[in-house]
Amino acid sequence: METFRDALGQLMVPTGRFLAAVGIHPHVLSISGIGFGVLSGYLFITGHLGWAITCFVLSGLSDVVDGIVARTRGIASPFGSFFDNFCSAYTDSAAFAGLILAGLCTPFWGLGALLGTFARLLTWRLDGLVSRDEGQALRSRFPHALAGKGDRIVLVALGVVSGRVDLAMALIAISTNAIAFYRCYHLWRLASVPESTRSVRAASPSSPIHGLPGRPS
């Protein structure tokens, strides 16, 4: 969830600042996430499950650190946010493909998890649909932030350790698709309200438009 991501982000700030200081570009970190995802998929196929999970975790950390580096260097941009999600799609695709090809999960749940992940990432892109503040509220509040990258990594790791990968992928498939549909519906409700009214209501965590509690601390 977003709260977990924020806490992890705080822990990774020193690393991000160091990488920024030595001149590492955030796009390099985003691309490295794809590399870790591909390596994770390969290791799943070859049966090196521990190393596969490690690489999948590293792909998630690169997804956190790239944003820190961008903000530290003052080069954060809408394209950077888009590119981050673009790379995440390939990262998860490679890891999930490895799980399917290794026979650790059925193609049905594996492809379902992959489709749900794509749909969830798609509903993250709200540019031009609502204001920046409204978009951030839609992304970060419960339950919109469920089934994120960290959640997916944890579920895969628990599934591998317990020998219940198919169950883990089923949970990912169901949760990511559910959140994607929920976001789409909520965005439709939000966009159907006049902008002047929406901006006032969006400022209230308990507004009827969001219908959700404030962001957890």
C-alpha cells in the first residue's frame, strides 16, 4: 500500500541522494528495474527461487529510488512518472512470465495477474482527466493504493516460500483488476462533477465524491 511505500521511501532517501550526487540519472534506475525483472523471470525458470525473489525485490527498490533521485536532482517531470510506470509494466511482465514458464502457477492466474497489473498501471495515468491534486488523492487513498508493486512482490515472495504461488497470483489477479475497475468507476464519478464543485469537494477527505477516509498516517 501507499503507506508502506512512503515508509520504504524514507528509508531509501540516503541511497537516492547518494546516487543523485554521483550523477545517476533516474531513467537508468527505471531501466535497471526491467533488468532485475528479466533476471528474476529467468531465475524462476531455472529453479533459483531465492535469487529470483531477491531480483524481484531489487526491481521494486529501483522503482522507489528513481523518484528520489529525480526529486533530489530537480528533474522530476510528468514524463519521468510515465516512464517509471512504463518500465514497471515490463518488469512485472518478465517476472510473471517466469513464474508461468516455470510451472509455478497456472497460465490462467498468471495472465490474469499480468492483465490486472497493466490495467492498474493504466488507471494511474490521469493526466488531463482530473487536476493533479485530485489525481494524487485518487491514487493514494484506501483502497485505491492496494495491489501496488510492493504488495505484488510480497505476495509472490510469500507464495514461493509457502509453495502456494498459484494462490498468490490469484490474489494479485483479483486485487489488481478489482482496483483498476474501482479506480475507473471512481474517476468517472469524479469527472462527471463540474470542475468548480469538484475542486472544493476534493479538498475534503470525507467528501461525497471520494467517499473515502483520509490518507492513513
